[in-house]
Amino acid sequence: MRITAAKPAPGRRAAQGPWINGIAAEHIDYRDRGLQYGDGLFETMRVRGGRIRLLEYHLERLFDGCRRMSIDAPPAPALRRELALRAKPHADAVLKLILTRGPGARGYRPSGRERCTRILSLSAPPRLAAAQSSQRVRICATPVGSNPALAGLKTLNRLESVLARSEWSDERIWEGLMRDTDGNLVCGTLSNLFVRRGAMLTTPVLDRCGIAGVMRRWVLEQAASLGLHPREGRVKVGRLDEATEIFMTNAVAGVVSVSVVEHGRRRIRIDSCAVATRLRARLELE
């Protein structure tokens, strides 16, 4: 697919507003399969100093998702240039890329003739100051459904996270932990989970459900050089009581220490944030 050059209209509104297929615009075709069926993928990226952090990780995950879902993806070099152009003017921002299969005829079955739609939008970074304080999280009642065919992918269907995030309104709680139908912890509504016990660093295995976050990948790659033994496995809620340290990760917030896990009326308190602090220091260099 050919990517056309962006043609933003003059003025600040065009600079800040969304781009659709390289053009400053705000509307998509109502027949778009991303809107109709959630038939697409997305990446939410942190921009620092005009550069996208971990850009290649984002692109690898995006194109792997396109391959697994048989979406005709745009050429990587052209997409990379467009993302760089969008990010360059911004010292600190969040850049979201939505890639759908594109408009199509009615019915679930793709025709194979669809042309993908790409949407780029910018927003301010979150207020969370991960380096300044540990956060409170809770365990959600809404489960994550099992589907190995989509496990690890960041698809547009995020309804489970929407329902889980609707379970609380307490602003002191930053995130909610979600379990699969067997009761294993899988992820947060918008993050991945890490549990450290001594030198053993465990993150839930994502072979049946969950999103394989780019920051999760980065932490797993950094772990050995910090003297840790990283592993993926099943994590029951009871494992949290044994934890030396708990932290959550995503591409925007980075590495977020957890000080309290609320489980009904129980409170699991965690004192250490040693590894998360070292990871945050390294992340500043990315």
C-alpha cells in the first residue's frame, strides 16, 4: 500500500489534530471494519524529545499482528517516516496509531480487497509520576477470556478492559489486575505485571490471553543484566503475598511500582521498589 505524504492544514489545530491515512482529518468511513467489528490493531507510544521510545518494538508487534490477522499492512519504511514526522515537534506526548483492515462490505468475512486505514492521534502524557511514588492497585472481578489465536496481540477489541476499569472510581487506585477464567493473574487493564521474589522475576505467561507489551519485552531483556532470573509462568493471587516487589509496565507510563494490592477487604503491602527504580533509570536513556 502506498502511503501519501501528510498535508496538514495551516495552524496549531492541524498540528495537534488526528491524521487519517496521512491527511489531517477527523472522520472515517462508517463501513470501516475497525468500527464495525474491532477488526484491527493499535499501538500507544511515548514520545520523548521528538522521538518514539522503543519504536522498533512497537513496529515489530504491529506487523506481527497484521501477519497473524492477515491484514495488508502499509510498508514499514513509509510508516516509520510518518510516525517520525508526527512525533518530531513534541518534547513529551503520547502518540496512538490505529490500524484497521479498512472499509468493507457487510458481513464478518473479509473480501481480501480491503485497504487498511491508519489513524494517528496525539495526546498529553499521563499525570502519573512513576518515579516519585508507588501506586495502589486492585484485583478486578472481570476476567480475561481465553483465546490462543489472539493471545499477545493488541487488537482493537478492549471491551474486557473497559468493563474491568469501570469497576472502581477511587482516584487513589491507579490500576486493576485481571485474571483468566482459571483464576491466574494475567495483566492489568492497561499494563503487564511483574512479581519479584528475591532474584526470581516472574511475569504471567501470555499463551492463552493478554497483551505482550513492548515494555514487558524490554524488562525481560534487561533483567539478566540486573542479576535477575526472568521467567514467564502462571501467577496465582496467593503469589503476591510472597512477593519482594511488584511492578506494572506499559509503553506510556514505563515501570510503575506497586505498594498496595487491594483484594476485597484484604490489603497486600509491598515495601520494595529497588528493581523498578533501577529499570526507570535505564529507561530514561532509551
